Amino acid sequence: MVNIGDVARMAGVSRSTASYALSGKRPTSPDVQARVAAAVQELGYTPNAGARALATAQTRVIGLLAQFYEDEFAPAMLQYILAVSNTARELGYDVLLVTEESGVQALRRITDSRMVDGIVLLNVAEDDQRLPVLRDAAQPGALVGLPGDCTGVDVFDLSFEEAGRLMVDHLADLGHRDVLLVSQPEHVIERGGAYVWRLQNAAVAAAAERGVRLLTTFASTHQPEVGAELHGLLDAHPEVTGLLVHNEAAVAALPSVMHARGMEAPRDLSVIGRYSDEFARTFSLPYSSVESAADLLGAMAVRHVVRRIEVAAARDEPYVVELVAPRLVDRGSTGVPPHVVPAAGA
Amino acid sequence: MVNIGDVARMAGVSRSTASYALSGKRPTSPDVQARVAAAVQELGYTPNAGARALATAQTRVIGLLAQFYEDEFAPAMLQYILAVSNTARELGYDVLLVTEESGVQALRRITDSRMVDGIVLLNVAEDDQRLPVLRDAAQPGALVGLPGDCTGVDVFDLSFEEAGRLMVDHLADLGHRDVLLVSQPEHVIERGGAYVWRLQNAAVAAAAERGVRLLTTFASTHQPEVGAELHGLLDAHPEVTGLLVHNEAAVAALPSVMHARGMEAPRDLSVIGRYSDEFARTFSLPYSSVESAADLLGAMAVRHVVRRIEVAAARDEPYVVELVAPRLVDRGSTGVPPHVVPAAGA
DNA sequence: CTGAAAGCGCTTACAG
DNA sequence: CTGAAAGCGCTTACAG
């Protein structure tokens, strides 16, 4: 393959001059610049990434660790991945995607071997095992997702607390007094998926303040289980006039379930989901929802990592924890509650 | 950072011996092996990937080019990405993910700079602009998707021809004589999405053979358009007793549409989709379908690329084009047609 | 403004 | 079985 020596020879300059002419890190005469450019063009020269990485200790690659759990909603993850990839490219970085189950070993491997200049972690758990590794790494890291300990990394996440409040307040304002919150499977919580309980706890607190009876429960993330569960819940709680769904699969199943029961939103039930606008458009979801903000969060994480990589002064700036305020996208699926049914218990 | 010189010093051997002890490419005494291993452990040594790549001309990274079009179904792409990523890791490779719109420049960049040892292209178009670049590249490449010209690359795809036949035959066997095929948006075809017309043409041919009247049409990939279009189609063609859907968004919208019309599958309409089992499970889709085989295709592509990378003799083996036979997953959404309605025309 | 040389951290013939 | 040395292709002080 053609290397910088070939370019230098053809341009009639030294290798260092060719290098400087290309990088612009040292002034070069217009004549030299033209000859080097011509040689590059003629020979089809592209710098060898490995050699450059070795010489500069920079790879211009960002490591992206995404974990896919059987019981979580994979397509949602895709939006974060795309946001990270696209933002990285805008900033001149490529993305090394790691989807291994045990992100721990993979993370150590790509940081220790210096394959990447920085790291973005997706789907971060409360007590994420990857965090100690990331803190030890020489490269800066940013998370999408809020762990228990944010030391040594930049953290970005939706404010699930505000999301929980927002959903309850919205229904309370409309006059609902019996509301059901359907969350991700309990197993997600056990694994440390803090966003589930963060939203739920905030919703519970808001409900208490607003005098709303809030039932909380979990649902599966696959059919046919989730459809059956929704039927069971609506059977068991006829008094419920408002439904909050923090579970994409449940949201996807809900239209069928409601149709089967002859129910319409908001006539018979006010519904608010928590999912992305993209998801709603693709999957025909007619419910108002709190937007995931995947694009924004992914972009923020990358920008902060790149800043710490490139701006020497930024290396030692204090780490940030930014919780993005949720936005409710109104699709008209909420309204005043229907005629009140006598509460079945509670 | 600790390098192999540090390891060698601590183990009391030369750098070459340390290297050989680690790689096993030359016999080393058990004593040396133990001392080197201990030093590696003690110092936490990991080889520098850039240096190794420079020395060996191998990066152990595979480039994965995925294109996301506004009018295609992004979650389907995720399954291919995961299949490629997981298979690559099994074989000891990392994945550089490129999601740029113009894959052409990106492909040239990562191949010319030797960032990758091989390439997998997803979502390949009939006249894919990335193919000339890939053929020129020094690295081997595999495609998921069938282009017009398969020269110089290994090609893997679902046999959309057999899929089209299979769908029509299945309904014809049940006695259906009026069938509607809803495909991806026409724009996908214009862009060179050959799978659309490959399935459609085969379906048309099979229908002619079987004496089935097959209407073919396109639908959008987003709401609310696609729902309205389905209603319009079912309004316009009451004679249709079988529906074939080669469009994930349409499939996702169909349960609502059918419920709204008081229709049930297979009672009023026999339905076969073309999507993955994973998609069906996640999105509550009750229709029999021809499986996408994303896992299989992604894995095949990676295995073939890696083989050409690693097995010198494989470099010059003839290129392959493998079309995987489709598999119909029966979810009970097809049956004998209901009482025949007089055909409205055609 | 330009060149000769060292160095990044590996691997691998070449010698013994 | 082991070591000294060259080389992979860059970048960047050091000299002029």
C-alpha cells in the first residue's frame, strides 16, 4: 500500500514535510502544499490508522457499549446507538460497537488495548459492573443512564423523576383519581434498571400529593404474556380511569387489548406512555407520551466525551450529571375521566 | 502505559521472547512462560492494538455498514447488526459500526486507512454505490442483500423469490383466489431495494400459475398514513380474502385496522406477513409470517469474511451467492376463505 | 520554510 | 529454546 514516503518522494520533499503539509501543523510553502496534494491525489494516499494511532496515541474511535437484555425493548436501544454514531461522525470519530453480554471484559479489552479514545455506556444500571473498569481506564467516559455512583464519569439521562410526576400531574389535572402505572418487568428492577423505580417512586409521591390512588404493577415485554396481563389488570381494576405505561411492549399491545374490550382512549381510559416519538410513528401508537429523548442524550454523551478527549483543559473539569427535563407529546389520548365507577377496593 | 518491554524486564527475558511466550508462535520453556504470565498479571499488561495492527497488518476489526433510510423499518436492521456483532465477537473480532448516509465515503475511509480487516454491508441495493469501492478494497467483503452484480464479494440473502411463491402457494392451497400484496413504499424500489420487487415478481408469477388474482400495491412506513392506506385498500377490494404484507409498519398497523373494521384473521381475512419472529413477539403480531432470518444471514456474512481474512487459501476461492430458503412461521392467521364475494373487477 | 532522526509498541525473520 | 535488531507507517521535537 502507498505510504507517506511514496507521497514525499513523488512530491520531492521529506516525509516530515509531507506530513506537515497534510496536517497543517507547521507552515509550508504554497508550492510544497500543491505538490504534496497532487501526489496524494495521484497515488490515492490515505494515512494508515494504526500507525497514526501509535504515533499520536489517538485512535479517533469511540467505544460504544450497548447491552441487550432479553426482557428489554431492543428497538429503543437502536435510537441511542444511532444518535451516538451520528454525533460521533459529525465530530470526526468512528464508533466501535460492543454488544457483549458481559460488558465488563469487553470494556477492559478495548480501553486497555487503546482501541478507543473514549467510551459511551448505554443502559447503565444502578450498580453497573462496568463503572469501576471505566473509572480505572485512561479514557474519558460518559453514560446514558443514572447509576448509584456517578464518580469519575459524565452522566446523562432523562429525568425519570420529573417524568413520573408529569404523567401523574397531567391526569390529576384532568380529574382522574384512580390511575394504574404499568412498568417494565420486575426483573429489570432487580437487575438495577433504576429508571423503572425512579419513575415509579416519583409517580407514587406525586399521586400522594395530588390525592390520586395510584396502583403500580409490572408487565412482561413479550407476547402473548403482556396482552393477557393487560386484560387481567383492566378486569381487576374497573375503577381505573387513567393508565400510565412505562413499558414499550405493553404500549404496543394496548391497542389490541383496548379494541378487544371495546374501549377507546380517551373516552373510556386516558393513556400516557413513555416512549419515543419515532416509536410512536412507526408502530401506530396513538397515545400521548413522555418522549425518551434518545437523540439528545446520545448526542450529549458523545459531545462531552469528545470534549474531554480533545480539550486538554477539559480533562480535569468537574464531572457532570445532567438530567434532561421530560417532554409530554400530546396525541389526544387523555381527557376528563368517564362517569366514575365505584372503587372495587383500595 | 505498561508495554511489552516492561513485561520482558520483569520476567527477565527479551522483548521477543516475551512476545513469543504470549503468542505461542515459538516454543518457550515452561519457566519463561510462567514468568511472563506472572509479569503480565502483575503489571496488567494488554497489547497496544495500534502497534499490533501496524506490525501485523491485521486489526481484528470488521467494518459494518448499515444504512438507515427514513422510509425503511429501522428495528429490522438492528437484528442484522446484533447478529454481525455477536458472531464477530465469537470469532475474536470487534465491530466498527458506520451508519453514515453516504456509505461510499465512509467505506473508502475505513478500508483505505486499514482500520478494518473485512467488511459487511447491510441493506444492499440493486446498484449499490458502495460495491465498486468494496471491490477495490484490499479487504474481503460480504453482503447481506442481493445486488445486480455480485462480482468480487460474498453475497447472502433471503430467497425473496421463494418467499413470494411460498406466500402465494400457501393461500392458493387453502382455496384463496383474490389476494392482495402490500409491499414497502415504492420509493424503496426506486432506490434499488431489490427485495421488494423480487418478492413481488415471484408472487405475481406464482399467482398466475395458480390461477390466483393478485393485486399488488405499496404502502407507507409510518403512521398515520399506513393505517389510512390499509383501510382504503380493504374498502376498495372487498373481494380480497388473502392479504400478504411485505412491510413491517403495515403489519404493525394491521391489528388496529382490522379491529376497527370488525375483521378477524383468519375468519374474515387470511394474513401472512414477512418479518422476523423477534418482531412478532415484541410487537404482539398475531400473523403467520415468513421469517427474515436476520440472525442466520448476519452470521453467515461474518463467518465468510473472517474465513477469507484468516485462511490464506480462502482468499482466492470463488465468491458465493447464497440465498437462504424462507421459513413460514404458522401463527394460525390463515384458513379457508370466507364465503366468496363477487369480484369487483379484474 | 524544510530535513534527518527518533520514537510510538508491537511482531518476526535472522542468528545463535 | 532465546536474543538483538529490523521494520510496520506515522508524527514531532530537534536542527538548520
